[in-house]
Amino acid sequence: MSVRELLENINREDQSVPLALKKAIPQIELLVQAIVVRMKQGGRLFYIGAGTSGRLGIVDASECPPTYGVSPDLVIGLIAGGDTAIRQAVEFAEDDKDGAWRDMSPYNPTSFDTVIGIAASGRTPYVTGGLQKAREAGLLTGSVSCNPDAEISAVAEYPVEVITGPEFVTGSTRMKAGTAQKLVLNMISTAVMVQLGHVRGNKMVDMQLSNHKLVERGTRMIMDELNIAEGEASALLNKWGSVRKAVDFYREQHARD
């Protein structure tokens, strides 16, 4: 194939992912509803995976604190082989059936917590073993895989299967399967955070103001919400350090006046 043909054919395959994901929405809905119940009682969300799947879980977990202002210990991503495996493969780490539970142990998991195992093949030992141990300990268990009747689906209470089919490069599950997993994790974490009240309208009112771009975005959010000038909005944000707190203070102040 020419370069253009390669790109067009990869793109054609990628277009099938959202359609496959749409079929799994009822499964995702049940998982999200169950997670929210636990998290409202103080539970946390763990992602466990190997290779690309593990990296995707870490990415989703790491984006929750800056986006929603939650503690880094609320959503936790764990990968077979530890942090080294984020950048390079760790040989045979995914074959360790006890590895995930061992990696979770320092966090002292409780029955209020949720574990989602991510595995495109649906049979990674690190993931299946971790889900089994978690379920035995009373944690809520979910899974995300891309094969029908996956092994982890039989272990998890709330399995999600997005059947993406053969990859453009055979076996390269970082492609369609990876895209599907990323989209599922986006849906899960976003829906959970909305249900937990970290979004107003469609605004990230609890986001961390960790750079100039986000400070400017927060200022605009306050301006739009309260219909006030930029200077006043900026002063409120600087004082309170949070869009939510700034808006609530302004409204309380003016309600008294």
C-alpha cells in the first residue's frame, strides 16, 4: 500500500470503534451506577492492566485530579511491572496472577472500593488474577475487554465487552482495541465525576488551577456564570482558588445584600 492507502485503511477501521462501543453502553451504564454507589460511601476506583491497557488506565486516573479537583488517591491506575512498564515493556509481568493484588495491597483496599480490569484480549493473568482476589475480598469488580465471552468477563461482576474485531496490523491491540478502551475509560470516569457533583452544567468547576491556561479558563467560567467583568472574576478566583468557591461566595454575598 502507498502511504495514503495505509492511512485511509487505518482510518476506515477506526471508524468502526464508536459503533462497537455504542452496543456496550448498557454494560457501561450498570458499571457506572454501581461505582457511584460505592464512591459516595468513600470508596476508590482502581484500574489494573498490562501493556497498553495498563497505560490507558494510568492516563485516565492521572487526569482526574487536575480535571475534577479530586485527590490523587481517589482514582488509581496500576500496571503490570510497575512504573517502569509505563515507558518500556517488563518481560512476563503480565503473567503474574498475584501481581495486581500485591500492587493494590499498599493502598489497603476495602469493600467500598472498585477494581476495573482492562485487557484487550480478556485473558491477561495479571488482570484476571487481580479481579479474582478483589472479588474474594468484597470489592466491586468491572472489566473492559475487546473479545466476546472474555475470560475476565466471567470473573468481573460488571463486564464491558467492546468487540472491535481484527486489527489492521494483526494482534496490535494498541490500535482499535486501545482506542475503544480509552473511550470506555473516558465515559466511566466522566460519568462518575458528573454523578459525584464535580461538574456544573458542563463546566469543570473543581479543576486544579495548575497553569496559566487553566487560570484563564477559570476566569472566563466565572465571568460567564456570574455575568461580571474580567477583573472582578480574576480577583474572585485569586482569592478563593476555585471556580466553585468563587461562584458560591459571590452568590451568597449578593443574596445577603
